[in-house]
Amino acid sequence: MIGENEAAIEDCSHAIQLNPQYYRAYYGRGAARSYIAFSVLMKYTKAGKDA
């Protein structure tokens, strides 16, 4: 899933370059970044519980 979100970030960044007024690209990029951050946080939280 993280790979898909990284691709989404790249796509949204490209869309922003083409049209900086396209607010949905900013939203999509932010959502993808948030998902990646949340996934990493959950992995570390789970690793801490397993230790």
C-alpha cells in the first residue's frame, strides 16, 4: 500500500505543477502522506508491543 501512496504523491505533485489551482491534488497528496505516516507509526507501535 505504501508504494501506491508514493505513486499517488508523485501524481498529485505533477498535477499541482500543471495547475497550482487544482485543490484536489493538494488534498490527495496530503491524504497519501498522512496514510504513509500513519502506517509507519502503527508499525513502530506494534513493534514496541511485541518487544
